[in-house]
Amino acid sequence: MSSAQRLLPARPAERPRRRTRLLAAAAAFPLLLGALGACGYGSEKDGDDQGSSALPAAGGEKIDGLDKVKVGYFANLTHATALVGLRKGGQIQQELKGTKVSPFVFNAGPSEIEALNSGSIDIGWIGPSPSINGYVKSHGKNLKIISGSASGGVKLVVNPKKIKTLDDVKGKKIATPQLGNTQDVAFLNWVAGKGWKVDPQSGKGDVSVVRTDNKVTPDAYKSGAVDGAWVPEPTASKLVAEGARTLLDESSLWPDKKFVITNVIVRQSFLEEHPKVVEAVLRGSVKTNAWIKANPDQAKAAANAALKKETGKPLPAEVIDPAWKSIQVTDDPLASTLNTEADHAVKAGLLEKPDLSGIYDLAPLNKVLKAEGRPTVSAAGLGTQ
């Protein structure tokens, strides 16, 4: 990744530049690399990441003697655990005691995976498809999924004047966030299930798949550049506020209406070198999820305050209220659904059949869950639990 396309920490944020050129370059890569290699989606780096972007330590000794842990996440409600738990005074920072959090915000999974693989971040909240691709690309040697974080919160929203039924999607222009990201794979799989043909790299075919950054998708919708979008929250509810209609909630396509939308991942070398730090982050994540479930209105306000810091403005009630209701935080990584999503990527032509055995290391999470008096979770035969 060039210096012009580096990952960038959480604050202050700067809008991505040359997005069209970057996406075009990504589409030119081979299928697997194309799903992994697009960079330049983070916030602008402002000097040393130990400076203003590092959250103050909660006090106490540094865990494992570590000064800071570099954590990646998105400014999306599907990353609610990170938004709430990483805020000043949040549960994750409290559990880390004297070790500071250095936060990095991304807009899409492939760039976060590249940051993880390069050692630029240590732990990240991220979607399943980039996690799968990152694991495969490193031949199972660089990352582990160590926890779940969220289920749901993904919808197909459309222009009701142009699209009234699911069959009307054929021949239309539908946005997804990025080539090979979780929503892109889900939409391509749904299209294939309808019997329609789309070239996975170019997005051309019976439906035009337009890879568009979530930040600009509402403007693309208003201008008529796209007729709808398969996107996570809060982008879906932003489009509805602009007059779009929800045509399909992805959760309706899954057993029990649950599917992994956000995991927690870690560099394997970091897990080996700093297991107590990883355990502290997981303990903070579990406590954050419990607090979110017990205090949904306060948690929604905390997440919105975090979004205001990251994006410059909070979400209005007509956006955040429906978006928040469609997302479930969860410690369970819903491992069986990850395997299904990998199959979807294979069917879409974005991935060769992967060997995901060993992708999970849930032993640290289950240790935390046992200590909290909660049920342990399963790796569905795909790793340690």
C-alpha cells in the first residue's frame, strides 16, 4: 500500500479522496486480491498516533507492560460495541487500565484487513467477508476471529418509483459499499439466487452493482446515479429518510433471523505476545454488550455521540431510531453463518473454496464469559473454543 493510501487514525477525520480512481484500481485486481486490496478508506493521520487520537488510559498499571493497543472499527451502527465501549470512560478502556487505546476509523473492511496484516493495528471490529479473505490471503497465519459483536442491520432499500417488487431490481443500479465487502457478497449471492447473472468484478450484468462508499451513497441516490442500495445501518435508514423504501431486510434470509455482521479480530502475533491485553478488550466488549442490552436508549445516545465525533454531526432521530432497532449486539460470533457467508463468496466468484479451519480462537472469550457467569459460545468446528 502506497503512502498516499495509508490507513489513518480516528480523529480528526478527512473525507476520502480519489474514490473513483481507487475503486477502479481495485476492480482491476485478481478476484481474491480485488476483494482485499483497496486502500485509502481511513481518516487522515494527524501526526503521531500516540497524540490526540489516543484515548486516555483509565488509570492503573499497563497490562503486559503495553503502552497502547491500536484498535480499528467503522463509524457504523453495526460497530456499536466499539462506538460505545471505546468512548472516553467506556468499558473497554476501563478494562485496559493503564494501557491506552489508539483508535483508527475505516470505511470498508479490505483496508482494515490490510492494516491488520501490516501490523498497523492490533485488534479490529470488522465484517465477516473481509475476515475470511484476510485469513485466506495470509494462509491462516495472520489473524483470528476472537468474538462476535453484532447481527443484522443490513437492508436492501430502493427508489419506490422505480422498484416496487423484488423482481423489479433486475436491470437497475444497486449500490454496495465496496468490491468484496460483506454487503457486496450478500447482494451478489441474492442476485444469483434470483437466477440473474452479474460479473463479480465489474458489477455489470442483469443488475448493475455500483460499488460506492457509504458516505456518498445517499448523494448518489438523490442524484439518481443509483436506484437503491444493499447497505448496513445507518446508511440504509439515511436513504429511507431521503424517500427510499426498505424492500428487504437481510435478516429475513437467515435461520432465526441471525447472521454475523461484525466480528472482533486480532493479529495472531499480538494475541500470542499480549494475551492479557486481548482478554481485557474482550472483557470490555462483553460488558459493553451487556450494558447496551440493558440500557438501549442510553446506548443509542452514546453511539450517536461517538458518530458525531467521527463524522462531525449526530444522526437525526428519523435515521438512528429505526437503524438502532434493526441491530443486535452479540458476543456469539455465530460461526456457522460465517461458513455460509464464505460459501456465498465462492458462489459469487470472489473466492476459491477456503479452508477456514482454525479461523476462530474463542478460548479467551469463553474464559471471560465463564467469569461473567454467561454461556460459552461455539466455533462451529472452525477453531478453538
